[in-house]
Amino acid sequence: MAQPRINRARPQSIPPIRTSEASGPYRPSKGALAAARPRIIATDADVREGVRALRRKCAIMRRVHDTAGHPPLRRRPAGFEGLARIIVGQQVSVASAAAIWARTAEVCRPFEPGVLLALDNGQLKAAGLSGPKIRSLRAIAEACSNGLDLASLDHVSDEQVHAALTKVVGIGPWTADVYIMFCLGRADGWAPGDLALQIAAQQAMGLAERPNANALKEIGERWRPWRGVAARLLWAYYAALKQKGSAVPV
């Protein structure tokens, strides 16, 4: 379904999108590893620091925080397991994701690419995984077995992480963004394709229409270098709106 256009009569001006070029190699050079030193959200204290910074600089974030309260840390393990958990949790409830993951981890011990590839589809389906998710998990496991070094992505730029991950069949921009935010813990991670973030931004900013991914990427520039905390606040805001029954219907 085509994304709606954002109303250009926005309440605040939005700075131009910053662009960069990245080839996204599987094994980044030493120079790239040394040059990229992103701020990491490791503890709740880091989230609080980001919230304070956003409240100081943005009236929208102050209103969002006043409504939603303090957002959760939401850190996940990095590497093969963390990426697999994102795939397992897509498009299902939190409770369902937890149950499916527990069964998947039980049948795949230890949770490593070679072990997963040795399982047959019947075993994975019995854990509750759908056909598309099984294909995605196998593609990730094969990529890791054939040279995708997830550990080497810890300190390269977001653009390089994004490029490397989206080369794998089954990993789209949203999955890569979530991995950057919650597995790598990047403080400036951002997921402009996330529907809940789009709705929350529309409501928080009083926009006539829901911003699409490109528009939300542009909007997010105002919250650098704490877009990852801004996303946490907006997700908490979206949940608060849903609880009140005032969120825009999807």
C-alpha cells in the first residue's frame, strides 16, 4: 500500500537529510573500525541522559515524555542470536514472540549458525516459526557461515551496518534499524520505517497525515545525536495513546 504524503505545512521546519555513501563490507577495514565511535546506550542511566538532552532542546519531546513517562532500556544481545530474535519477533505479539523464541532456542542448542542449519524445517515449524521466518533464519545462518562477521559490525558506522545486513535475504531496512538500536545499542539509531513511530510522530507533532519513512527520516534529524532515545520515547507515547484509545487507526 502506498504511503500517504506528509502535509508540508508542518509546525516546525525540518533540516535537510544528511546523506552518506557506504559500501557495507562484510569485514570492515581497521580504518573504519577506528574512525566510527558511536555513543552506546548500555544502561538506564544512558536513557535518562538522552531524555534530559531531548527535553532541553525540543518542546515536542518534553510533551511526549510528560505523557509517556520514562521509556525502557530495551537492550538485546548482539550477534547471530540477537538478529535471530528480531526475526522471530516480527509481526507477532510480545507474548507470542517470547514463547516462539523459547521453543526455538530449546531446539537449537547452542544457538549457533551451524546448529540451526542442521535442523530440518519440521523441527523449526514445531517451534512455531512460519515458513518466511525459517527462510530468513537459514539465510542469516548461511551468511554467517560464509563470511558475515557480525562481531566486526560493533564499531563501524550505522550506514555500514545497514548495508552489510540488508545484503542478506530476509533482512530489510526495519530489521537492520532495530538491530542497530537494540542489539548494538546505538544512541542515534532510528527506524523511520516503523509504523508505530510514524503514528506517534504524527500525533506528537500534530501532523495532518502520517509521515512515511522518508519524511520520518527527515523529521528525526532534529533529535540527533539521541534519536534512539527519541524513538523509545515515541514508542512509549504510542503505547500510552493506545491505552487511552486516542492513537490514529492503522
